[in-house]
Amino acid sequence: MRLTSLTKTGAVLCMLLVCACAADPALTEERTAPLALGDEGAAEAADLGFTRDGWPERLERDEAALGQARRAEAERVVRELWDLAAARATPGEAWRFEYQSQGGALTLLAFRRLSEGRSHAAPDATWSAFERKLGSGLPTLLGEKPKRVIFTLEREAHDWDVDLEADAGEVLPLARTLPVVLSRAPEPVWSQALHQARTLLRTAPRGPGGAGSLEARAHYEGVALTWLEFAGWTGTRREGAARVDAEEDSVAYVADALLPFSHGLGTRTVALKLEGAHRHGEPRARWRVTEARTLEPPAPPRAVEDFAREYRAMHESILRDWRTEVVGSAKLAGAWSFEQLAHWLVGGLVVKGALRLFGVAAPTVVSVLSKGGKQSVQWFRTVLLRTPAVEREALQRLWTKVEVQGLASLSHAERAELQSLLGKVESRLRAPLREKYVKDKLREWARREYFETHRPGLAMELGPERLSTYQVHHHHPLEYAHLFPERNINAAENLVGMADEVHESVNAIWELVRKSPGGVSARQAEAVVGIINTHYGRWFHAVYDASKSSRALLAAEQLALRDVRRLLGM
């Protein structure tokens, strides 16, 4: 489909794209006030950190703001096409640009020059004419469904010929899904690109009158171009000849070619090819980027594919906020729940390969998080709950900077601070839980998740009235969580629903354990759990009938107390 006039071909393109596309609290901790399912209080809504399916929910979308962002995305792309190809092209020159389009967001994947021009450009090939050619109708033409979009530009004698193709397809991991209102790169990003471009062009081994092509690799992290490396040279090489610097316009042009790729996500690499030449009598060499393509990163292991996808969504939200609201500084994650914050931090540490930096300071944290996936997130959520607010905020601040600019952006002092924070997390894992707020919140999470997610059938069988007479018990009580630092104390396998009568009887066993003169070890606590399971298991996750079980319950308690006394030598 040839796009020579948007006003004439808009309807046709729209059709094309649509087609393509009581006792001591520590011992009776599980006894909590009944929680009305689905009824969250103010504190719950603020920071409970629970979602029904266990994954962070996407932000609500403001249609008016999104419409403005889609238009801004289209305007930015038109400007990129002009800066990289149209502004310098001569008649006969042709270029191909490939973008990923999703929800109005446009992520540049690759571009290359298809053919060289034959003569100087005609004077009437202006920016205003080019903008009119591709202008305001582009967001409507592209739509919101995921697709690959290819622009082919050919410079004619007095105008531009533009072809637009679109193929339906899934969104690549590096492609954004939310449009951003940002027509030009922030100043820090532009300055870095300019510095890297100037440094690269100085490495080209060319002398007076020389010509050749240079290959390079640009590495990105978030919005940051972390480094640009020389990868090869083809062309004339004169030993001993004085080097010829690049003209400033060429340096700026290379920077312009690097900037559009900063709008991608995650860690990525772009391969570039540059052509340069120096004419005798001219003070400096001229350069153009003739080809650039994003190298697709390896796919994550299938076992953590969903986990990585959800992390990328949160990573994109952070970058979007930074680009649009706090350019030049890092923004905290805001009012995220504990689960969302855990998912973001775990995802970043795992996906970016940063865990190896903290193995000495936090070996348990590294061991658990390196497994990735939902289980690691759920475990780390309880860890964050035990972390003081001031330390959580510092962790968010440092990791936001990593999300936006990469690990390399951290100063020595910031790296030391991050290691210190994770070291404190590590030490806290082996300290008994004492804060009432933390224990209360863990109980709330346990009750809600048990009846809403793990055992909704039991909740329905009990009904609202009897549900208030049931407690959610931790097999390994919160009092002994420090004995099992690698376990998620609120994991489904550690939760059991039981009637009040059963729960009171089980608490009597743990009251006896607490009286052990020398305390208990992890092995002994595990053995106590086994004893309780043996004698009380018939009443776990089940409707309790006192008329049939009261005598059996009393007998179970006596047997369990006997076995525990033998175990602990009491």
C-alpha cells in the first residue's frame, strides 16, 4: 500500500491494518477477627499487597491522556524518520524503518538504507512538506493491536514516496505497550548519546582522503545508553597518517540515530553500521548511520515466562513515569502494594542478573530469589513486610535508578548502600518476629488468601455465619518463622483452616512447646508439626462437627501432648 496522501488513502489503510492485526499472642497468633471476604478496609486497600490471582494489576488507563500520548508517539516517529533519513536524502535514496506498534506505543526495531541517492536534493523537500505527508492521521491508521509496521521512504525529485506495511504479530519483550508523551529525549540521555557518538567516531582508523564503514554495538539499559563499543572497520587504512575528526554535524547525526532505541524496554543491544568519508580539502570527515537493528535477547526459561512478562509490565510503568513526570530524577514506586513491590524488585534482580552482586551480603535472599517465579515473589513479599519503611524506601529509590539507567549507573556509595540494605534483610530473616503490625498483617494475608484463593470451596460450604468460627492456622507458627528463613511462612502448604475448637486444642500443644527450658531447634519444631498433623489431620480443611468429634479431639490433644513431652524431654 503506497501512502502518497493520508487524506486519500486513510480509509484503505485503516481496513488494511484492521485485517492485519487469649494466651501469649505468639502462641495464639492465628486467632484473628473474622474477615468479611471481598470487604477491604482503608488500611487493607492501602498496602495489603494481595491480588486474587497473585499478579500485579495493570494501571487504569485514562483515555484522554492515552489519546494525547498516541499522537505524541506518532509525532516523534515522523520526526525520527526525518532526522535519520529524509532531511539528508537525495533523489533516488531509499530507506526502510521497522517499528513494533502496540496500544499506540511505537518502538523502533531497525532501519537501513536501501539505495543511495544520485544528486542533490531539490529545494522544496522541506520538513513541513514531509510532516504533512505523514502527519496527524498516523495514530488512527496504526490502531492499537500489536503489529510490525514498516515504513519505506524513497526520495523523488520534488517529493517523498512513502509505503506503509503492517503485519499482525505478538509484542516483543523489548517493545513498549503504553504510549508516552515525550517528543525528544531528556537532556541527560541526549548528552550521553552525544558523548558516546563522539568517542566512537574517534576510534575509526581513517586518514585524509580515507573512506570506509564502521560497525558498532550500542548497549541499553532502561532509557540509558550504557556504552557504545567499536566492533569492526572495513575500508582504507593508512599507517602513520594523521586521524581526521568527524564534523560536529555527523556526531549529532549518530547521536540522533542512537536516541530512538532508548525508547525500548529492559537490557538490549543494537548493532549499527556507519559509513564515513573524508574529502581532500575538507577539515573533517562526514558520517552517516546506514543500518541499525536490535538484537533480540534470548527468551526467558518457559518456567518463568509469565513471571518475566509481568515484571516487564512493571518495568515499563516505572520508565513511563520517569519519562513523563520526573525526567532527570528517579521516582519511587509510589503506593504499590507489598506484592507489587516484591514482584518488581524480584523481577529486576533476576532478569538483570544482579543477584550475583549480593551473594556475600545476603546468601539466603539470593538463594530464594534466584529461583524466580511466583513463589519467590510471595516469599519476598513477607520479607519486605518485615523491613522498616525507611529501608524499603531506600531500596525503592536505589532500584528505581537501576531500572531507569542500569546497574552501571550506581555510584560506589550507592552499591554499598544496596548491599547493606540486603544484608539487613538477611539478618532480619533469622530474628524472631516481634512487631505486632507485621504479625497482624501476615495473619490477614493468610486468612484472605486461604479462603479466597486456596480453599474457596470450604468457604462456600461453611457459609458466612460458620466462617466466623473458623481460624487459619500456620503449621509452622509465626513465632518460629526465623528457624526456617528460606520458607514462605504464608505459603499455601503452611496454611490450614480449622474450627475454633480444633485451633484452641492445637494452640495448647504450642503452649507446651514454648515452655521448653532450652527453646526449640528447627528440627524439633518440624517434629512438633509432624506430631500435630498426625493427631489433628482429620479436622484440617474440613467442616467440624462437635457432636461427633469432641471426645476424639480431647483424646488427640492428650496424645499429642504426650508425644511432645517425649520429644523435648519434659
